[in-house]
Amino acid sequence: MVLVMLFHRRRLLLRQLLIGCLLVLAASHEESGQWTCEPDDEARISAHFRPGIVTIDGRADDWADVDGFEFPLRPALDPDEDKQYKAGKMAVKALHDGTDVYFMLQVDGEYVYSKGDDHMCPSVALMFQVGESATYHNMGGCKESPDTCNYKNCRGHEVDIMHFSIGNSIPGRLYGGNSINEEGKEDSVGLLDMFSWNPHCRNVDGSGPSGNSSAAQNDWRGAWWHSSFSTHTGYIEVDSPYGSSGQKGTYYFEFSRPLRTMDLLQQDAQFSIGQSSKFSAALWYPGDGNPWHGSAHYTVSCDWVALDVVRGYSTHKEVGSWDAASAFAFVISVVALAVSVFVGYLLVSKSKSIDFTPIDRL
């Protein structure tokens, strides 16, 4: 019984640390001055139908033939080109298999990891528009305060947020997918499924001003990796910190969730094949040996980016193989037709050369 109580206390502490971390981030959205935004009109992600090619393990090998888009990472509150993330751009890729949608985020960065300290490890987030009036700026844009925001006066401003902090997670291992209990506690280490109306009105799915709901579900699954790692057989917790600090390389963050969820509370984005959604992605990185803080997160754009969930196959290798087969069958058909015409011609020609003998002469 004592062990069970300690176990639950540890989970509660981890959740409180994560929520506290996100509350600090809320303060970062108190920007000063007039908000200006000049998004890249060409920025767009297409999630093509590519079933059975990726495994959620944090590694990018199986994404090699999937196209994506490279975004410059600029401060969320001051998207100035001169202040963008210096180590490189973030490549975002997506695909679906008709049931789930998958995402791969790739960003260059020296390896940094401090077990148990999320602020000394990189973190990433995905944000999606849910309500029709939800803006990218101010995470939904509802103007209510934390004391007054609720499901009624902020209706239509919902955004869906997936936040992955890796300070308590093992590279290559799968996280997420845990239910929210009646007390609003989420068991998943580091990977949170949240919703927001604005930076100050943000809650874990299943909790909020109207109370908690046991019907909520964290449908996200995710894993991470760094290209400097020397093993591919898998890590366990005692292997921490898993790699050498300062090693140059690339971080990989891989996620999946169902296209449609069983959300009854207007907290999850719902994706439909053949339709577009709006999303964004963000990075927190501890630079120069200092922990990241609320205002130090970068985003892929200063406004929503379009995400297209594409029907059928795209023009990838699978399509090419079918085209080759079709072309080969067509050639065979043409050859067969030509042979048939030639044989018919020979038969007709031979019949014309046969002498006619009247029957009375036999």
C-alpha cells in the first residue's frame, strides 16, 4: 500500500512540474507593442496516404522518402529574422494511413540533456485550430481572464495542444496514450494533451473550469531521438544521459494520433481525409548552458500553417510502380493485337491464293 501511494505521489509530482512549466510559458505571451505578422504564403504541409512505412520510435530513417517543409524558427512573440534559431530550420513532415496521422519534427541542435529537468532539455509542441474563431496569436484569442474563461464565453476559440518535454523520457521509448482519471491527473510522462482558449486559460484534456471528465483521453503517442547516439538497440533509464553533451546533430520528435478521436468536449482537433486543417509547431531549446524560459520558444510561423490530409496515393514510389505495371500491360496488349492482325492477314492472303475447282469437274 505504501509503495502504491509513493508511486501515485511521484506521478502527481511529475504532472505538477509539467503543468507548472507550461504556466511559466503562459507569461511569455504577454508581448508589448503592436503585433505584426508576415507569414510565408508558400508554407504548407501535405499528409499523403502512405500506410505501413513508419514506426513511432523517434528515428527518421523511415521518413526519408516523405516530403516535408523546412521552416525558419523565429521567436513566438517577436518573429524577427535577426532573432531566429541559429542552429537551423525545423523540417516538418506528415502522413496518414487512413486511420492515424503521423508527424516528424527534425531540428538541428547540439545534444543537451539533464535528467529530470525539462528546462535543460529541448521541448516541442504542436498546436491545432479547433474552434472556427481560434486564432494562432494568443493561442485561441479568447479575451476572457483566467477567472472568467469557460466553455460558454470562450466557445469557438479552442485550440488543441500536444506538448512533449523529454526531461523524464528515454530516447526511442513510446510515451502518451494514457487516460485522464476523475481527478484530472494524466499519467503520461512528458507528453501532454491539452486545450486552450488563450495563454492563461489552458488545461489538460478532461479538466477545466467546469470540472474534470473521465471521458477525456490522451490519444497522442510520441518518441524522440538524437542523431549522435551510438546505439540502435535501445536505451533504458540507467543509460542516462544517453549521449555526450555538446555533440552536434539533429533532434527527431515523432508523433501519431487518430485522425478522429472520441472527444466529446471540443478539445481535440478532428482531421478528415481530403480536407485542410490549421496547425503550428514550436521548439524550446536551452542555449549556452542556460535553461530555456517562457519567452525563449520558437515557432514555425507567426500564423497558422495549412495541413492537407490528402486522399489516395501521392506521386511517390508506390504510384510509379503501378504506372510501370500499367504501361507494361498496355505494351503487351498492343503486341498481342498486332500479332492477331498479322495472323489474320496471313490467313486471308492464303485463302485468296487457293484455286477454285468446279464440283462438276471432280
